Amino acid sequence: MKALTYAFFTAGFLFAGTAGALEVTSNDIQEGHPMAKTFEFSGWGCNGQNLSPQLMWKDVPAGTKTLAITAYDPDAPTGSGFWHWIVTDLPATISEIPRGADIKKLGGKENRIDYGFTGFGGACPPKGDGMHRYQFTVWALPKVLNFDKNTPAAVIGFTLNSQALDKATLTSTYTR
């Protein structure tokens, strides 16, 4: 069930939004602003702390059984973007994860990302490649997905898009 979309006029201005739509925010990263080096990968020529940012969300839709979190760079020079984090089967009762979250302790699962391992892999765009966007998305899902940790990221992305009751994205940037 998707949230109800609304629009109204007041004092000559049009306001539009989604009533009760899932919303994601963070104390660590802000929409459209550069991330701190704390969230840069440690490896592949990068030397950050490789910590995942704190994230919190609200207005999870009715019927949500589990949550997923993804971090994706659509600007990676791969032709298919780059998956930096894939969390699935997180209990729907959770509404926040701390910086450097231990997903297993929170009851979720992490899947293989494009760095070749499971877990969080921070930003590491090629030097001189310009600004990259990092899309942190929280997905509300009607059921446990129970993927194998080696399920390809593209298959997970397809499934999330086809199954989501709602999703919310916070996009931060990074440049080297």
C-alpha cells in the first residue's frame, strides 16, 4: 500500500508531498551535502574509517514485516553503478541504526557488495572523477526476503523495487 499523495495551495504557493510517507534522516549525512572522510572506504587507495552513517526513519507503512537498507553510487564508472551496502531482513521494529552499526546484532543480514565482501564499504570514487552521489535508501517490505549472502546485488535491487511497500532515500555526495 503506497502512501497517499497530496497537493494544496496556500498564499499562492503549491505544496506537494506524501502523507505518511516513509522518511529517512541522519545526524551524520545530509541531503545533497558532502560526507565526512569518516565514511570513506579503507582500501582501494582510500584511507577513511569505513564507518556506516547513523540513519533513522519514521512513518513506516502498515504491513511492513522487515526493512532493508542499501547504499548505492549511481555515478561509479562501471556502467552499472556500485553497491556499497545491502542490509536485508532488519526487524520492522527498528527505527534507527547507529554509526558503524553491527547489523547482525540488530537482527538483520548483510549481503555481498561490489567490493566483494559482506558489510559496509564506504565511498571511494576514483581521484579526479568528480562528485559522486551516495544514495542511502530504507525499504519497507511485506515479508522476510531471506537472500543468500552471495545473491547478486542486481537481483536484490530488482526484488526490493518490486516488493517495497515504500522507500525513502537520503543522497549524500563525495569527491576525491
